[in-house]
Amino acid sequence: MSNLPSENLNLVTKVELFLSCKHLINRDTFSKSDPMIHIHKSNHKNGPWTLLARTEQIKDNLNPVFATSVVMDYYFEEMTWLKFVVMDVDTPDGGGRVEDGDALGEVITSVHEIAGSKGQDFEGDLVLMVQASAGTGDESHRHQKGGKKRSHKTIEKNCGKLRVRMEEMTQGCDSCVF
């Protein structure tokens, strides 16, 4: 009998993700943004996305360090994509839906990219998709079709940074044999 592991074992480990942001854009008039992150996952880069977790809301902070961490399974031989949506949520209870806030930016990356980052410490640029307004005077974002004006989404950069630090969760044992 062989002591080799079975070839059809799923190579999986539990990981914990720690999240922070810096240099967020300010969406509030009389105070600073109140950020919260919604974390979505998918097996494909373009979705469909499933809500995995969300952080707490941090009041009046453009450089938040979130106390809420995300625990998930990391499958070594499967591609898992994560979308981090940073929101400014102004409801008293912190909301709960993406629709409850103003977008501050998002990052899409894979769990493999986070794991492969130096020290498993990933930093990504937050980008924001904005609708080009018909009143901007910027004709490059509008097209005429059948006499109707259509606006296009553009990418707004310099929305800040998202930092994701990954740690493998170890399973303790009562006794270890050396």
C-alpha cells in the first residue's frame, strides 16, 4: 500500500484576507467618506459575481484599516477571482447593499495574484467606472445614433489604493511529533 496522497485530492487551504485602503477620494461635502468594502468572488474574471463578505463601515476616514477580515478557501488548482468594491456609505447602520452608497473605486484580482505577491501582500489601484455626462461638453464620450445621445462609461483613475494581505490559517494540533 502506498503512502502517497491520492491524485484526486483537492489541494485547498483556508486563508484570511486583511484589508486596508489609502488615499481614497472624498465623496462627502462636510466630512470625509465613510468607506466599506464589499468583496465578491467568481470563477471568471467578468463574473457572474457572488457576494463573499463585507467589511464594517469606518466613519470619516480616507485611509481605513478594516478590522473585519475575510476567511475563505484557497484552491491551488482553480482560478478564483475577487472583486473589491469600495463604497462611501452614509446610512446610519452602514447599509448592506452596494446600492446604499457612492462608489469610491474597485479592484479585480485573482486569489493566485494575491498569494503570489511579495509577502502575500497585494496592492492594487482603485478604479471607478463613471458615466460620461451629456453636459460635460466632451463630445468624445457621446455618440449620435438615431438622433439620441448615448453616454459611455469611462475609467476614472487615481481613486486610491487597496491593500490585501493574505495569511494561511493553520490548523492547530494537540500534540506534535518531531
